[in-house]
Amino acid sequence: MTNRRVVTGVNADGKSVFVDDDEVEPFVPALMPGFAFQRLWGEDEVPVAPQDGNRPPADAYFPPAGGYRVGTFTVPPDSSAAPPEDVDVAAGMAEIEAGLPGLIAHVEPDNPGMHTTVTIDFEYVVSGRVVLELDDGATVELGPGDTVVQNGTRHAWRNPFDEPATLVVVLIGAHPA
């Protein structure tokens, strides 16, 4: 699913203007069928306003302290999330690193999907249902309209249901405790 992104800014005369109106395609890694990531906007520093609407630097998937990321994240049903048998794992890992820089470094190799970041995350479920898993298997089921405030905790997203779940995500870079 593509999302439309409309960007405003302030021109040289100080007038509010539309700077961009474009479709954002999802990134769907070959190693993660059904998962889709849309990186809608972000910045690596504390923002100032107003801005001219030009896209600020935001290369890594997770923001540094003071930075932020806004996007969507789709979690497919667990039953359809296995990579194809003929997939080239090395090429798939390189594809993920190119499309979502730094994401793989946060995922626990012995517990797929489990990860911890130095961010405060806000996730809002738009469609479908999903399970948020924390340490020791503690879980909560979430559905449309539910919001999670993730405070730098170790977690994973699971989908034991029959349909994909799509979440809007806002990630804010924090300082480590």
C-alpha cells in the first residue's frame, strides 16, 4: 500500500507553501515477506520551525538522540512471514541494510523479531490485530485505535491472526539511561 505524503514549508518570502505531494512506496524486504516499512519523514536533530520543507537528513532507521522518525509498519500473519526457500540470505541482509540502515543490528539473532532501541516509540494500530511481546513472554493484543508508548523496552511484534496489521509509528531518539 502506498501512502500520500504532502509536505509544507515556508518560502523565501515567509509564505506557507506546498513543497511536495507524492506517493511513498513501502519497502518490502525479500527476507521478510509481508512486512512493509514506509519511511515517511524524519530528522537526525531536534527540529526547528518553520522549515522550508526540504527533507532533512535521516539515514538510519532508528533516530539518534534528539532525532525522530515517522512511518508505517505492516506485520503479516505469522503463518506467511517465512522467507522463500530459494532466497539468497546474504543478498537479503544487504537489501535490508540498504533499505532500513541499522535495523538488523538491533534484532536479536537468537530470538527473531525481539529488539531493543534507545528510542521512545508511539505505535498506533490502523488496521488488523497484532501482539506486542515483552521480556519473559509477557504479551498484549492490540487492534485498530490502540496506541502503545514504547519506552526503550525490549520487545517484538507478533501476528498470530489471519490478516496483516498496519501501525503508524513515531520514533523519538533518546539518551541511554
